Amino acid sequence: MNFLDTKLEEYVAKHSEEEPKLLEELARETHLKVLQPRMLSGAYQGRLLALLSKLIAPKRILEIGTYTGYSALCLAEGLQADGQIDTIDIDEELEQIQKKYFKAAGVENQIVQHLGNAAEIIPTIEGQFDLVFIDADKEQYPLYFDLIVDRVPSGGLIIADNVLWSGKVLKEGDDEATKSLKIFNQKVVDDARVDTLLLPVRDGLTLLRKR
């Protein structure tokens, strides 16, 4: 769902940082070979993720939902030289394309790939996370938040994607994903542990700063 006029979106993209060539290649391959390519973060949102990561300069990043690795590579742009990204996905068929582009970007040694159910894997990963990106099954967003919020230090950032869900959050008679996203959206704005800002970027992007 587009929240801006198409020509205005083109203007915004033209006057923002250009998408790196490697990410452009990954986006092209995703559209050619992988189902549901609209799940890709995309150039504009990717540049936003990269900039937020650069502002924080995280040492530890947790990504819930790898897909083909586009967003992980964007977040890696701000990662400290000795930092690490733990990224989780349940689809083993995407693992090879992820590895291919992590290696091409020269960050394969900084990215730990976890395969399986994120709700089960998150508790097994030790330590705190300076930045968390949530972009997996929408029904689990409230649970993911509960699992990670106390593991983000003061000043750390949690980012949640698809929180507007093509505008379905405004409708009645919701499917389970929409219901969960509405619960998540209310849950985080009511939580005194975080400062919350929902941005109408693509399908909705919530920024949560840990107080």
C-alpha cells in the first residue's frame, strides 16, 4: 500500500541516498527467484534502516525475520567493526541466497544465521542488543516485543516493520495478523519503558527507543 502519490515517492527516492549496487542486485534476484518479493525492505526503507544503524553504531543487532538478507545488510552498514548481527528466519530455502550476499558484502563473519522458530531461538541467544529489527510473522509481534524489550539497553532502538498492514489496522473484522498488530501498536505506545514513534514509511515502521 502506498501512502504517498507515486510521483512524490519518486521525488523522495531521487533526493535520498542511492541504493548500493549490491543491494540493487539482491533486490533484482529476490524478485526473479523468490515468492512474495514485496516482503523485501526496498531501497528507501533500506536507506532509513542503514542511517538509523549508523546513528546508533550498534555492537549487537538482533533481526527477527531475515528473508533474503536485504535488511540485514542495511543494518550491517552501521555495525561496529567487532560487532555481530544475529538474524533469525524459519525458511531454510532462503539460506543460500542470504549467505551469497553476506559474503559478497564482506560481512559473513559478522552475521550469525539462526534457522527455526524465533520465539524459541531468541531466549537461547545470550547478551543484550543495541538494535532490534522485527519483521517476521505478524501474529507474534506482541510476544517478540516481550522477549526482547528488557534485553535492549537504555538508548537502544527497536524497529518494527509492517505495523500499518496495508491499512487493515483501521478495519473491523480482522484476521489474526491484523488483530496482533493492533495489539502490538497499542501495547508499545502504552509501555513506559520505550519512547514510541510510528512512521508512515511504506507499510508502517515503528521506532521504539528504550528509556
